[in-house]
Amino acid sequence: MAQRLIIIGGDAAGMAAASQARRRRDRGDLEIVAFERGHFTSYSACGIPYWISGLVPERDELIARDPATFREKFAIDVRMRHEVTAIDIERREVVARDLGSGGEVRERFDTLVYATGAVPTKPDWARTDTGGVFGVQTLDDGAALRAWLESEPRPRRAVVVGGGYIGVEMAEALIQRGLSVTLVEQAEQPMSTVDPDMAELVTDAMRAIGITIRTGLAVTGLEETDGRVSAVVTAEGPIPTDLVVLGLGVRPNTALAEAAGLPLGVTGGVRVDRRMRVAGVPGVWAAGDCVETVHRVTGMPVHVPLGTHANKQGRVAGINIGGGYATFLGVIGTAVTKVCELEVGRTGLRERDARAAGFEFVSVIAQSTNRAGYYPGSRPMTVKLIAEKPSGRLLGAQIVGWSEAAKRIDTLAVALWNGMTVDDMTALDLGYAPPYAPVWDPVLIAARKAVDALSATDR
């Protein structure tokens, strides 16, 4: 009899695992059943703000593979609108509820992949049925928000609560939709994924496109009129609005795992080894935004929910389930975003991360341009490097600038991944042509400046 693989979660990690397992084992050897509580499989959640803004015209452009493709091409039994409600490790079965009919099914498994993703952080004041309050975690969330934007009366004002990636990207998207947008951030700055000196550049760019920014301010409640949100409540008074978007971050979706007795780590994510096996539970694997992984710079457990990691982790799990061998070697937190045309990239540790991890370090900021200064379209670029003392090992990097800025972070990510020092980096053989870089690339200028800073500390 064929073995049975059950997948819980039909997005990046879950379907990557299912696809890789199928490539290595045919239907007669391995039966695969995937449960997904939403309406979509394998879609780009990161693309939702661009669909909301209208830059991406059609929702289906965000979908990489639909359920029919998985059924027909990969012989994967995809059960849409089915929410797994219990996992019985001893009996090797899952219980799922059909969200359409309300019926319940029980399915046995030999192997299980837990790929439930993450859930938005939702404060008590946001746990409400008030119309016009949205998280933006899934494509279903995005569809609900877009429908609200196109409903009558049309929203004219929006408040985005939280200034992380989603908050910043959604604020820009709503500006592009013609709304008046206020971003409220409890910290002293939005974009806390970079250091304050770099975040200030991002804040300036946000204000330049018309976003009102209120920092050091917590939202404590909502006001509503006729069942629709009419204001967010703060210590400084209400902020009128027709729409609220929550951008307060996410946490691992592990309630089901915890109830089943799967081990959780200090970050709240499921504990897995490098092959994505759940620690101490044979035949059970986990991948994606629900798991805890390791930071390659600090060696400490972290939860870094990104689609890049989810796809890689799912692939690793699927290869191993299919009889191959693969490992996931950790993360360094590389990420990019943009505000209008201003690009932001970061990798590794921020200054506060380095302090918390016990490193002694220097940090430098180098100003340069994205192209040769004389070439049309040359714009400023700011590069920040953080290097360990006295070794000079790169610990982290951040870039804020215009065209050609964000993807330069990949050069720094490769250097960081491979343990290079800033002295090593000064000799990197990087591409040069006036339309793409000055003769001394901004990365090289920053590395030289870091070397000088380290030398100064030795005197």
C-alpha cells in the first residue's frame, strides 16, 4: 500500500514540500493530500500591496500554481477550504473541517508536513467585527481589503497601524489609490528593521509622497458608526478614518502544533533540525513561517518570516521526504523593500542586534551615488556597514538609495554568509560601467571606510 503524506497549509512551504516529494516518488509509492483553509494555493503574499495599489492589475497574476495544476500535473489531492483542527500523533491522523459544508473528515498519515505559516499580531482593540479593519497576511485578506476599497461609500481616509514592511508598503499602496493616509507607529520611527539613522531617510521619503507619520503613539481602540470604523483612538485623541490596516507584524501559527505536543522553541516557532524534521517526533516535518531557525551570525534561534525562506525550507523537507538529502543552513535576515522609488535593503545585524549578541563593533556610513556622477540619472546612495572588532568580520549592512540600491544588498549578503571581513571586501571584483556604478562601487567605498574605522580603534 502507498504511504500517505499529509500537508497542512497550501502556500509556499507546504506546496514546495509536496512538489519536491512528488518529483522523487510516484503516486503508486506516495499518496499526497494537502489541506488549505483559504481559497488559493502557492501565491505571492508579498505582492498583495502591489495588487491593492493597482500596479498589478489582476489578482490571479499573484498565483504561481492553482489547485487544478497540483491535482493534474503533480497528482496531489488538494482539499481547498479545509481547515485542520487537530493532529493525533499517536494515531497518525489529522482531523479537518470542510469550511463550506461544515462536515468533518479524518485522514491517516505516515508522514506529516506542518506548514501553517504565521498569523498577524492582533491587539485586543482590533479583535472586533467592525467593518473596515484588515490584516494583510493572505490573498483572502487582500481580496477583502480590495472589495472594501471598491464598496460604497468609497473610503477616503486610511490609518495604517505599524511601520514595518507591510505597513510601509500598504501606506504607499493606499496613497496610490488616492486615499489620505496616516501611519501610526508606537516606536520612535517606522522601518525598525534598519537602524534609526537609515530609517530617517525612509521616513523623509514617506512624507514626501504625502503619508502623514505619527510616531511614539499607540492605538488603544476604535470608534465606529453604523458598524463601520470611523476613527482610531490614541492618547493624543482620535484619528478619523474609513479604513484601518494592521501592520503590526506576525507570529508563528503554532496553536495546532502546540495542542498536538510538537515542540516549540524560544521564539514560539516549531523546533526543527537542518533537514526540517520536527525535533523528537518521527515522521513529522515543518517548514515556513511557523518554524524557528538559526541566525548564522549569532548562532541564536530566530523567527524570520519571509517567502524566500518558506520556499527553501519546503523544498528541503520535500527532498528529504522523497528520499534525497538536503539541509537548510539558517538565515541572515536579508530583505528589501521600497517607498515610491526609494529602495531599502538590509542584511545581518543592526547595531542593537550586535549589542544584544555581545559583539564589539564599529559602524560606518558611506555616501556615494548609484552611477557615475556625470551619468544622467545619478542619485545618492547611503551604505551602512557594521563590522566586528578587532577581526573586521562583517556583521550587518543596510542600504538606502534610488535605482540600483536595493539589490546591492545581495553582494553584502553573500559576503556576510561566507564570513568575509571588510578588508576582504575592499578587494571584491565588482562590475563597473558608468550607467551602473561609479568606478569605486558604493559597497567598496563603505568597506574601505570600515577598514579605516577599525584601524582607528587600534591606535
